[in-house]
Amino acid sequence: MMITVDENDVRLDVFLQRKLEKYSRSHIKKMIDDGLVKVKDKVVTKSGYKLEKGDVITYTDLPVKNLDTSPEDIDIDIVYEDDDLAVINKPQGLVVHPACGNENHTLVNALLYHIKNLSTINGVVRPGIVHRLDKNTSGLLVIAKNDKAHISLSKQIQEKTCKRCYLALCDGVFKDDFGTITTHIARSKKDRKKMAVCPDTEGKLAITNYTVKKRYNNYTLVEFDLKTGRTHQIRVHASYIHHPVVGDDVYGKKSKFKLNGQLLHAYKLEFTQPTTKKHIVVTCDLPDYFENVLKSLEK
């Protein structure tokens, strides 16, 4: 891949961190250290190398580590299935696909056991995975069984014709019954493991609609409708408007409830079936621990 530098006197590693949002600082440093980055066709192995406007950078990503993506007999809740796809109700705590630090016991390992055919577009590490949910976010995920379905579903997400709705319990009481949060989101410059709202000249556009479902004393049950699919989008936006999702200890605060993660649940998916073109709507109930918190607030 080629990138043209648009400013003077910026460090190579800093520039790449801004442009390659999906990579961590350590990942970029290793790319540079391993001689995988070139400036003006010459290998540069110093992270602090100062760039000049107009410099052309080319890079090769680190070799993909071979992960053990063997089938595992992990129970999964398949709430809808046909010849092209399946919709899974992912539980809180289950990682979607293998990665460094979580190489086994993922949803992908379970899919390989329970579903015979999966799309191959995302390779052997993410077979069938069209979109993702955070480890501690529960709810509906659509899985493609073939590449044709995968392309169709990905296009629907990109063109915003696939509707994804979430329910979340947020700290504080929302003033407005509904609204839209529109910002740009990029990887945090302070903590590369986090995402953050950034100036409109940086990051990627993120749009989230919200509707208040119920107000409690110091809490609000909110429906979020994603118009874009940025990493941690709902959690970042909820925190940005000073109503972080309850249980989110990354973008919010420690909850008084005994939780293993945020109270954020993808409860509804709407999409067009790739072959029949039928409009499909799939919903699922809130998990018990979420319902129990709501019941406690009713008292």
C-alpha cells in the first residue's frame, strides 16, 4: 500500500499511527523495525525518521501468525438460519474471532463445529464473519455461509440498508427523547487500545441515532440505531454525551451492579436475504443479567 505524506517534519511512526488506525503502536513499530516500511523506495528502520511533505511511503504488513482455528464444541444460540446465512445470539464474554491473546474458545471455533459451510472472504481466521461485536457486548451477529452472501451482507452494511439496533442502560437521565450523535472517531492518541472522538479532519465519520425507551432514577434505557459501524461506536458516543453505558469500565466508570461487562445488547437485525431478496427481521430478548438490573431499578 502507498501513502503520500501531507505534512513536514512529522515522525514516521506518528504519521503511520494516524493513517493506519487498525494497527496498534507496537504493531507499527515492529513493521518499521523489521524493515517492512519504505520511504521513497528506501527501507527506513527508525521510528523517529522525520518525513517531508510529498514523501511516498510504502509498507508491507507483518506476516499473519498461524492461529489454531480448529472446531470446538461450544454452545451457540442460532436464532435464524437458512442456506446462505445464520444469525447468532452471542453471549457476553465470548470473543468473536481468534487473535493474539485469544487464540481459542471463540465464536469462530464454535461456528466451525456447528456450521458446515462458512464464507472464505475473511480467510481462515475469520470464516463467515461479516461484522463483529465487542467481547463484552451481547446480541445478534449475522454469519455468511458462502462468499456471495458475504458480499451481499457486507454491501448492505456499507450502504446502511442493514439495520442494527441495540439496547443499552446508560448512566444518568437523558434530557431529550431522541437525537443523533454525529462525530468523527479515531484511535485515541493517549491510549491505543481505546477509540475517541476527534476533530472532523481526522478519523472516520460516526453517526448514531438514539431513542429513550425508559427513564429510571439516575439511569436511562436507550435504543441505539447504528448508521455507521466504527469500533466501539456506541460506547464512545454514549461516553461523549456524558451518559456512558453501565458496566463499561473502559469508557465509563465502575458500576454499583455486579457485572462482567457493559449492559449493551444487539437486540434487532434487519437485512435483505441475499438470494430470495426477502426482508428479514430477527430479534432476541435481553440476557437475564440485563433484565435483573432493570427489575432492580423498578423497585
